[in-house]
Amino acid sequence: LGGSITRALQQMSNATIIDEKVLNECLNEITRALLQSDVQFKLVRDMQTNIKKIVNLDDLAAGHNKRNIIQKAIFNELCKILDPGKPAFAPKKGKPSVVMFVGLQGSGKTTTCTKYAFYHQKKGWKPALVCADTFRAGAFDQLKQNATKAKIPFYGSYMESDPVKIAVEGVERFKKENCDLIIVDTSGRHKQEAALFEEMRQVSEATKPDLVIFVMDSSIGQAAFDQAQAFKQSVAVGAVIITKMDGHAKGGGALSAVAATKSPVIFIGTGEHMDEFEIFDVKPFVSRLLGMGDWSGFMDKIHEVVPMDQQPELLQKLSEGNFTMRIMYEQFQNILKMGPIGQVFSMLPGFSAELMPKGREKESQAKIKRYMYMMDSMTNEELDSTNPKLMNESRIMRIARGSGRQVRDVMEMLEEYKRLAKIWSKMKGLKIPKKGEMSAL
Ligand code: GDP
Ligand code: MG
């Protein structure tokens, strides 16, 4: 796909005159590429119309930045499709919420339920899992195994065949046990059929979920829209999770799922393991869809805002890929100052969505400062190491005491470090493009 779009834009920039015909050819080429990425035909067609309205031929004819103008227009249009205009219901820590997962069999519901629970557990929540899939033999065993591995309480039955009864019992039990995130896994059966949707409607009516999450396999193709719409018609879907983003699919179906459910994508699954789960970030997702790579915007930003004399040192650190606590500390300092380097880091996928969600800047700053206080109680050896094993129990207790914090706060900070180190390690050995090279697709 990337190749195809690059080619289209390349041809366009080689054309001496940019007239409507050239623009149309270019847009048709891009349309084909997006269809191959499983973006729904109707969405692509609408986008094409919008772009023609936005892109002013006179600007293009003037000769500069043709590719940039079109690229930006496409990028923005795709981002717009992924933004349904209102955020998903956000459960609150300490307040009981019921979250129901729906989706076809094999889409990754059971796996994703556990990932979602584990993700919140690491942040100090008390999640619990309820298996309301009584259709597939082995469903309860699978959930039990996952839950046991993550030490998350679970509820289900080998005997009971009524999913509504189990769902209600499970939710009641975990409410009594003061769990704040009660997750109901459901059956998907094998295809879209009336009985499945009726079952979802009943489970939802009986458990009154605060949020219904639609789980979709990224490789579903053009079927995404109808599938998402069918679920939306039987239950109040309020968020989407796209799974198997580690595979070949670019995930263009996500755009259909958002359009059909009018709900945002909140997470993506990137592997079979419990921690292969990321907060959904629109811009890197669209970059990938367009074959631009996750890092292009980031690299552009480095060249744009970091003072020339500081660029080599920063790029050197990035390409070495070793993320120490000290580097994390320095980047936190930069972010708090919001100087040029801070701006760059706030753009890194993972830094931005997770650490500094939009509209919660004050909270994020307080969190970053809290982390830094704790790191102030660490030794130089600890700060310069990339090996978190150095942090044994007694060290963690010392750091907590030294900074007037709880052990779980230190654990949270270490989790954050591990998460950022993982993102950072993807930069290892990266060939750093020279200024200007990245602005072309
Ligand atoms: P369910 O039928 O909807 O509950 O789906 P499951 O959770 O049982 O998942 C079906 C298969 O997809 C399993 O083999 C999972 O390991 C796999 N799976 C789920 N999510 C992901 C993902 O993000 N990446 C990959 N590679 N595999 C996944
Ligand atoms: Mg399942």
C-alpha cells in the first residue's frame, strides 16, 4: 500500500502541470490502495469528494509542496473518520463498572478481556472476569487459565447453560467483593445469526453494562462495517478494540467499525500475550494505514523543533535504543518544561496517548512529578541501568520511604518505565533520515 500511495504522489509531483486530470488519477490510485487496506468503499469515496473540495488546484499549480498538501489532506480526512466526536465511557477506579465484550467467535474477545483486566490491574484497579460464553466447549477453561495466570478473580460454570444467569451471578458476586471493573466475556458463535444477537441483547439487559466493547479482528476486510453495525443494532456498543494488529492487516476495518458504531477505538491488540495491548493512538494508526511508518511524524518533529546542535545527541541516544531510568528522568524534565525536546517526546506513540491524555494535562504533570520524586531516591547505579531486576523488594521499599510514597506507587513508576523502554527499544538501530527526507511519504 505504502508503495502505491508513494507512487501516486511521486507521479503527481513529476507532472509539470497539475490539473484536475492529474489530481483525479492520483486520488484514484490512493483509493485503490485504501481499499486494499480494507477501508470501506463508501468511506473512501466520501473522502475523495472531501479532498477535492479541500485541495485547491490553484495552490497546487503554484508548484510548491503538492505532495505535502495532498498527503496532509488525506491524513486529516482519515483521522476525522476515526474520531466519532465523543469519547468512550471511562470507568473510574474504585467505582464499580460493568464492561461487556461482544464480537464474533475468534475475533479475540476472551484474550482481549484478560488483557483489558490485566492492564487495569497493573494500574491498581480490582478487575474481575465473568465467562458468559456457554456456547463453545472449553470457553470457561480458556478464561480460567488466562485469569489464573494474571491472578484475576473469575466466575463461570461448566454445568450451567444459561449465559444470562451466569452473567448476572458473576456481576452480583464481584459487586459484593468490591471489584471496580467487572468484565463480562460473551459467546460469539461462528457467524452472524439472530440467536447470537438475541443472546447479547439479553445479557446486556440483565447486567446493565456501563460500557459495551465491540472486539474486531483487524483482518476482517470489507465485512467490518456490516458486522459492527449488526452488533450495534442489538446492544449499545460504546467502544471498539481492534485485535491482531501484529499481523499483516493494516486495520482499515477500524474506520468502518467507528463509522458503524459511532464509537471510538480505545485499544489495539498486538499479539497473543497478556501485555501485547496498547492504547489506540489515531495518528500512528493512520500513518501505518498509509504506509508511512509509525515514526515519520516523530522524525519530522525532531527536525522541526529540536535545536540543530542538540539533534545529534538526541538521535544518537535514540538509535542506541538503551533506555535507562536516567533518560526517562531527562525526558520527563523536558516534557515538564515543554521545551522543544519535550514537544517531540509528547509526540512519541505511547508517550502521548498513555502518559499525557488530552484534556488531563494537570493530572499528567502531577504524575510525572511524582515519578521524578521517586527517581530522586534512586542510586546512580539504578538510574543508569537498563536492568529493572536491580530493583529488588528492599530497594523498592527504600525508594517508597525515601520519597514519602507507597510501594505500589514505585511499582507503578517501574511499570511505566518498562512500557516506555519497550517503545524506545523499537528505535534501536533505526536509520535516522536527514532533514527533509521524511516529508515525502
Ligand atoms: P474469541 O473467540 O473472540 O474469544 O477469541 P479468542 O480470545 O479465543 O482468540 C482467538 C485467537 O486469536 C486465539 O488464538 C488468540 O490467541 C488470538 N488472538 C487474540 N488477540 C490477538 C492479537 O492481538 N494478536 C494475535 N496474533 N493473536 C491474537
Ligand atoms: Mg471466547
